[in-house]
Amino acid sequence: MQYLTGGNGAPRCEVVSGKGDGASYEFTPEQAANAATISAVGTSRGMPERAVAIALATALQESGLRNITHGDRDSLGLFQQRPSQGWGTEEQIMDPAYAAGEFYKHLAKVPDYTRLPLTVAAQRVQRSGFPDAYAKHEPDATLLAAALTGRAAATLTCEGRPGATPNGGPDAVRAALVRDFGRGVLPSAATQMRAGDSTSTAGSPDAASATAAAPSPTTPAAHDVTVPVRPGTGSGADSEASVRRRGWELAHWAVANSSELHIERVTYAGREWVAGGRAGAWRTPADGGAGGGRTGLSHVRIVTGQ
């Protein structure tokens, strides 16, 4: 199926099924960035893919994946949470990372939520006047969750937005990574210095401990952010499949944020996405995908335009 939202002329994003069954979902860069935050906050809390799908379906119903400043009574934000009902202050609720965290905190308290029908699990958290409304978003949310958690590789694309943006650049990318995934997503300053790299990482306080990796010979250091792929802990965490999944989670996050953060290129596992190309253009890079082996799975390279 295909479900079109937006339509305002902005560069489009699309997620397709990794099963080859033709299912797809088309949406806007704003929606993509919010969906990426929701997913990253969930996986960083150790929530399973099913929880991410429930959260995405809920946000699709409540706000259309837009961080809106209005709603029924005092409802606000992606999940239409209400300050008067103890969800947080207005400022907190309008922070997508905070709002997603609150949703997951409540979802985790629902007994056996992964085994419940999606609309039932969502309703146990939201207590909406329309308890069956979430079900219609399950196919799209499931596609998004598979891509944004990294299970379905190279399935999320955006056209990107050419030209500079005041929110863009490598420091903004680092800050956004830390905001969504937590401090551990990037190496510490101490690790950076032990490696002999003194590249400056001025930016937000959270991002200040992060580092950009060494550039390629053709790209200035200031425009590169290289994110190490660190799979989770537990049985099988170091398997190639686990590493690839984490890598594609980070790569898809970067593409979803490409318009907002002026990201022009994302490379992982011998595949490359370039802003301005046709949607769906994950492709083999000009070097023939030399970084597609085991070594090439160890990091995601993000190149910004400023």
C-alpha cells in the first residue's frame, strides 16, 4: 500500500518494504525527522521494534507525525500529551525526544504489550476517545519501524534539501545524534585524544564530547561526522547481523534528518545515499563499494554541506 501525506511541495521521503512486496509509505522531511527521533529514543531505551511501531502509529494518529502546538483542550506535540494530566510542562512536551520518552515509559508498564493488538496497546497509554483509531496506521508504522530500527536495510530515502540551512552542519548533526540516541552514540573527547585527533567539536554541551572522524582525501574534515557502530549488549550482540542492523539504524536516521541538518551524503556497508538524487537512490558509491566488507560495517559516514 502507499499512503501519501504532506503534499506541500517539500522534498519527499519514502520508506519501502524490505520484503519486496511493493508496500511503501511516502511522507515529508518533517515527518521523517520526527519518526527518526521516536525510533531512536525507543531503541536507546532498549525497547523492541514492536514498541517503536506502536509509538509511530500513535504519533501518526495523534499528530500526523508533526510537532503541533495545539489540540483537544491542552493537548500538545507528537503524541498530544496534556500538561494538565501530568505528561510534563508545555516546553517538555514540545520536545520530541522527551515526548517519545514519556510515551515509552508508559508503554513499558502495559503488561504483555508486545502481544496485544497494536491499537489496544496504544490505547492503554493514550486513553483516547477513539480507541480503535490507531489500527489503520499499523501498516505504515510497521514499515517505518523496520527501516528506522535498521532491520530493513537501505529502505528509507529522502530527496534532501539543497542549499544551506541555519540548523545544519556537523556540530548540529552531533548534537542531534546525542539528543536522540544519548551521549554514548559518539566517542568521548578522551577517546578522541587517545586516538590523536584534536578536531574541535564546539556546539551544544551534550555534543561537545563527540568527535568527527578523519576525513576522506576529497572531503574537508569540518564537513564529516563518522559515527561508530556499536551494537547492543547481550547474546549475539557482536554478530554481523546485529552490527549491520545498528549501522542501518544510524544511516536511516541521518537520511531522515537530511533536510533539517543539511546532510548531503550518507555512506554505510558499501551503499551510499546522496541528497538531491531520486528517492530510493541507495547505490554503490563511486569507489565500487570498497567499504562494504566487515571493516566497512564499523562506522556510518555522514557528510554535511556546511
